[in-house]
Amino acid sequence: MYITIDESDRRPIYRQVAEEIKALIARGSLTEGTSLPPVRQLAQDLGVNLNTIATAYRELQKEGLLKIRHGAGAVVSSRRLVQQTDQDLRKTLRVSLAHLVLAGLPQQEIVEIVNDELGDLFPH
């Protein structure tokens, strides 16, 4: 499992870890039933506090993507988020698109970025 932490990213590290794991699940790199590294191991590998990884795993459990069994570790339980409406999903997308617009990117470049990301999530 390959996860990177960006020190210049303003998001908390636990959120970065959770988002990276979500992307791996979405891409199919982590499938249902796959065990994730133990909290201690992943924390050591990334050079972060083990509570940071535990928080990321708990977030993913709340979202329905992981099942955590104390002593047995975390396992990917689903490729679907728990109960998010179309409106919630669009809101998240709208915020991300607004960031790209506010960064000064032209519409065509934003479309290319979106298509590249979709290509990563839905490889041919």
C-alpha cells in the first residue's frame, strides 16, 4: 500500500491518510476483504503518530469503507460510502471545482484534470 503525506498540505495528516486510502479503494488497488497494515506499522512507515493512523481508520469505518476489529486490524469492507445523497456528492465536487477555478485554471484545463483523474479511477 503506497501512501504519501504532503507536509505543505493544509489538511490534517489523518485526513490525508484517509483520502489516500479512499483513492486506493476507488481505484481497485484495495479490494473488499483486503487487510490494511496495522496502525503501528503504518504510523512507523509514514513517520507519524499512531493516533493519527487510528483516527484515519476510524473515519473510514464511519464512512462504511473499513471494518475494524480490535486485535485483528482493519479490513476493507466496501467500495461504497455509507448513505451519501446525490446532493452531498455534488456539493463536494462543486467545492473541488471552485478551488480549481479560484486557482486561475481555465475551463479546458479543469476538464483535462477531471478526465485524467477519472482515467485513474476507471482504467481501461
